[in-house]
Amino acid sequence: MLLEVGRVCIKKFGRDAGKKAVIVAVDGKGFVRIVTSMRNKERSCNPKHLEFLNQTVDIKDKDAVNDVLDIKTKTTRKE
């Protein structure tokens, strides 16, 4: 099934067009909740605006999600 939690996709329209996204929840109203590499905040999206990839990720593993979305985590430097 394409509309499943953890599915990796590419946003086709809007501010995040062309960027990877991960589905974090499926609403009953025909929308999905996604997180993208540009805006890490969870928000609603129409599935028609997504191009689904044959890749899934465990959304509980934040490091795996960040790797898929190419998000650099901030590290502290010790001197």
C-alpha cells in the first residue's frame, strides 16, 4: 500500500517541491501528515501532491529519518 506510515516520497507541488518527505501519519480525511527536509515540522498534505518511492523507514528511529531526508544534526564541538 502506498499510503503507509514511514513511506518515503517526493513532494511535487508547493514550497517543498522536489524535496524528499516521509509520511508520519495517515488522516481519515484523505490527507497524510508529512515531514520534509526543508521544514522538519509535521503538517498535512494531499497525497496527490506526492510521488511515492519504493522505500520505507521506521519513523520511531529519528536518525534513520534524518538520513533519508539528508538533514544534518547539530553537533557540539568539544575543545
